[in-house]
Amino acid sequence: MWNWIQRFSSPKHFYGMSAMIIPWFAISALLIGVYGLYLGLFVAPTDYQQGESYRIIFVHVPAAWMSLFIYMVMATSAAIGLIWQIRLADMVAAASAPIGASFAFLALVTGSLWGKPMWGAYWVWDARLTSELILLFLYFGYMALQSAIDDQRSADKASGLLAIVGVVNIPIIHYSVEWWNTLHQGATVAKLDKPSMHIDMLIPLLLMAVAFKLFYGAVVLVRTRNEALYRDRNRRWVRELIEKL
Amino acid sequence: MLNAFYHLLIRDLRLALRNRHELANPLIFFVLVVSLFPLAVTPTAEALQSMAPGVIWVSALLAVLLSLDRLFKQDYDDGSLDQLMLSPNPLMILVFAKVIAHWLLTGLPLVIVAPLLGMFMSLPADAVSVLVYSLLLGTPVLSLIGAIGVSLTVAVNRGGVLLSLIVLPLYIPVLIFGANAVDVAADGLSVKGQLTFLAAMLALAASLAPLATAVALRITASR
């Protein structure tokens, strides 16, 4: 078992394997994404309260979900790298951070674009937007620490530990922000009466969530491949790859 | 083990007391930053009072942040941190002693001077006592969480900005509950919930942060 994991997680083996998987992820992300967007933008009914502008949720909500999901992936693989010293896990964590930060940023931008017609302002200190912003800061901290330390092994370990500390903090941050918001603003801003979601809106939303996950799968594999090539640039398997070109 | 804890605590306190002006710096910074705010706005009592909790808490946060460096920096530079790691005592306990020393030297003075600043910002008397309680519960959490950040960045050149980037997001819950407690107290409402939450965060940080700091120090030392 252990040998198998060791062999399977070697960057060289991963490099070969991932080349076969990436197209599947990419193509299915594209197909499901296009179909989900079509359903969301053209088929789903108009919201009786928010009009057409609600349709941004088909990007906004999956992006927000992804930003949290990717943080979890990042922290889990960082923990695996820290505990079992598997280099591939460290590479996955390092490759995930910028993607997660981009999703958090996307969620913030779409959220504020939605906020302009709904709340009358691009930015409102709404609990969810605020915790998304803090999540973005956590990603920045991780990436800054990762790039500040020259030695790759200890950069991985240090930023991995930071990611794990962040995971312990995320629920605390989330609930304290939510609590802070209810105290400060009451039910004046964000509490548009949310009707339980219509099935025609729910299906495209879930499709988009699946498409985003597949997209992340494709991108993280590509980025991890690059990371593997870069880190192993002086090893034999990369040399051999280059010589074959 | 307890002996080592005690001796390390005493050592850190003694070292700091021999270097008094450095000890006063965070405190002066705290007072200075808070007194900048009335100068920047119209200093009416109502305006000051409404921003006082946030201003005092953010300033305390920054004062602790700036003082975090001395938690491990000197020991790292002169090699005594390596000696600590070589000692047979659990590193976690030693870290805890250092953090307590750090809090006694920076957090506690902030707590003591806080009523003065509450007066500057025309806080009512009830709110001032809550300010003291909230800082008393909150500043140790800042030292504990900060210790993780310093131990990760102590070996990095010009790690100061990096440290704040790492540590400040983790400080947000403490800031929210601390400032909110004072805010609510100024309105004359009960603050039991906020203070209990701060105490819970202190318990959590005191039990987990030394562990994470010890791991982080070993990572730093392995470079």
C-alpha cells in the first residue's frame, strides 16, 4: 500500500497520468458550463423581485463555493504533505492557492455588481461579502509566505501550517462576522425575502457548480504539472523529457 | 518541566526590564495612534464616543502586532532559540512561557493605560471598565496567535509586512468581539455574550496556538 502511494505520487508518474485526465476535465467542464449557462441565462424564469439581475448568482454562488472548497483542498493537501512528506501534495496545495484566490475575487466582484442594483451600492458590509474578503486575505497570506521563503521544502511546510491554522479560524471568522453584521445592521440590508429556490433556477445553479469543480480540476492539474516540472527541473525525468523535445 | 517554564518566563521578563525604553515603545505607540484620531476628525464627544471602541481596539491590535517581533527575533538571532529546541522539555511549554512573558510586557501595559484613552475618547465609565475587561481577555489571544505568525516569519528577511499580512486576518474575530463589547456597553446593554466569546477564544488559542507555534519553530529551524 505504502509503496503504491509512493510510486503513484511521484511527480514523474503524475506528470504522465495527468496528461490523460486533463482533457476529460476540461471538455466536461466546458460542456456542462455552457449548458448550465444556457439554462441559467435563457431558460430559468425571471425573479419576481430582483428581475433579471439575479442571474449573476449562476456565477457568483458557485465561485463563492469554490473559494471555500479550494481552501479546504489546499489545507488538506498541505496537511498530507506536512505529515507524510508527499511532495506531490505540497505541489497541489501551492498550485491551488492562486486559483482559490481568483475564485474568491470573482465572487467579490460579482457580488458587488449584484449589489449595485439590489442595495444601491457596489459595496455593503454584508456578512457574507465580508467573510469572502477575509478569505481572500487568507489566500494572500498563504501565497506571500510561500513566495517569501527561498527554500522550497520549508516554504511548503511553513505555508502548509498557515493553511491549517487558517482552517481552524475560518468557522470562527465566519460566525463572528455574521454575528457582527446582525448586530450592526439588523435586517435592513441583505434580507431580501428569499423565496425557496425554484427548481428551474436550482438545476442550472448546480450544473454551474459542477462545471466550476471540473474546471478547477483541470486547472489545478495543469498548474501542478508546471509546478512539478519547475521543482524537478534538475532531476533526471525532466531532463529526459526535455531531451525528447 | 515547570521549572523550565518558570525560569524561561523569569529570564524573558528580566531581559526586557533591562531594556526599558524598548519596553515602553508599544505603549507610546498605542497612546499616540489613539490620540491622532481626535485630531483628524471634529472632536465632539458624540463623534469620539461612537468611534472610540474601534479606534482603541485597532490601535491595541497594531501595537501588539508591532511588538510581536521581539517574541522570537532576538533569540533567533543569537541562537538561544536553537538551544531551547534542543532542551528535553516540550517546546510547547517553553513557547507558552515566552508568550506569557510577551503578554505581561506588552498586552498588560496596554490594558492598564486603556482607561486613560477611554477618557480621551469620552467613553462613559461603564464602557471603560468593559474596555479593560475586553482587552484583558483579548490581548493574550493576540499574543498567542501572533506567536504562530512570528515563528513562521522570523527567519524571513524584512518579514514585518509579511507578518501583518499573515496575522491580521486571524485577528479579526478578536477585534469584532472586543470592539463590539465596548460599543454595546456604551449603549448600556449587557456584554456577557461578547466577553464569554472572548474568553472562549482565549481558551482555544491558549490550548492550540503553542502547539502550532512549536511546530512552526521547528520548521523555521530546519532551514
